[in-house]
Amino acid sequence: MWPPAVAMFFFLAVSAVALFSFVAVAVVAGARQKEREAFYESETLKKIAETQGTGANPALEFLREKEKIARAKQKEGIKLGGLVNIGVGIALMMLLGAMVHGHAVYLVGLVPLFVGVALLVYAFFLAPKE
């Protein structure tokens, strides 16, 4: 049989090829989905503009509503990212505090904690209002 080093090399090589192949397929699939969504949106806007005499107003309202929803999703994503960072910071502080006694290593957890606080402050107070 093969020596352990050669077996490990083949395992890592196959794993790397599989990982990057998966990432490439995922990126291509995501790009195709965005392209399809943009095509269907443009077709919908064309139909709205063509069917009614004043087709520009409903089409513009549709675009405004879509932009409003996108801004709300982005703001909710920032809030979620802030909460996750706060949780990671607290967990890191507890873990390092339990592992290393006598040193203030646990203070490293303040970095993600303050990043999370900054994200929440931005989302609630500094982000542009609708």
C-alpha cells in the first residue's frame, strides 16, 4: 500500500479539486439566476408600460417598491451581522477566559464584540432613513 504521506497528498489534492469545482459551479449557477431574474424583471416592466396608457407610473412605482425592499433587506442583514458578531465576541471571551488563567487573553473577544456593536449602532442610528 502507499505510504501515509502519499495517501495524505492524494486526499488533499482530490479535496482541493472538489472544493474549487463546487465553488465554480455555485458561482456560475448564481450568475445565471441573477441574469434570469433581471430578464424577467425587464419583461415585466415592458408589459406594465405597454398595457396601460400611463404605463410609466406603475412601472416607476414597481421599481421604487423593489428598491425599498432591497434597502430593508440590507438593513436587516447589517442588524443580523451585528448580533452574530456580538455573540462571537462573547463566546470567544468565555472560551479564552476558561482556557487561559492568569492572563487577559480573553480580551481578544472584544474585537468582534465591538464590531458587532458598531454594526448595530450604524443600523439603528446612522443608516439613511426611508
